[in-house]
Amino acid sequence: MGRDSPDFMRGVSKLLFTLPFSRKMEIEADHIGMLLLAAAGFDPHIAIAVEEKLGKMSRKSELENYLSTHPSGKKRVQSLSQDKVLKEAMELYREASPVKEAERF
């Protein structure tokens, strides 16, 4: 299998173009899922806890993570834990559960 073979070119194309966009879409889907969870009245911190547990269960090497179509659990937790993302989700959560908010006072 040389550098001019179709298989080699497909592999390079996948590494350079397909996988990064696939992982980006997965991170975006995680963010949207967290917002939906919050809007339904569930604490968005649950999504982060679930991703932490799933990340611990996965024992992939750095190379396997790099070649994967999905981001690593660590990357998902980092993404969902960003202040901007968490603030947006918590705002939706508070709006969805006004009774809980009133009970805190």
C-alpha cells in the first residue's frame, strides 16, 4: 500500500477532514442535550457527572481517542463544564423549575 493507493488517500482524508468535524458535531450535540435536559427541569450538572463516569469506563489510549469519531470523555467534560455553557444551562434550569427557586428563600 503506497502513498498513491486509494486506501491510503481515504485514510488521510478521514484523519484530516471527517474525524475533526464528527467530533465537533458530537460536542455540539452534548451541549444541545445539556440544554434540553435543563429546559426539562433536570439539573445540568447531571450531564457532566454522567460524562465523567463514562470517561472512567473507557480505557482508550490517546491514539485511539485521536482516531475515534467521538471525543474522549475528558474532552466532553471540559466542554460541558465551560462557564458559558454551564451558565446557559443553569439559566434554563432555573426557568424550568420556578417552584424550586422560590423554595430556596
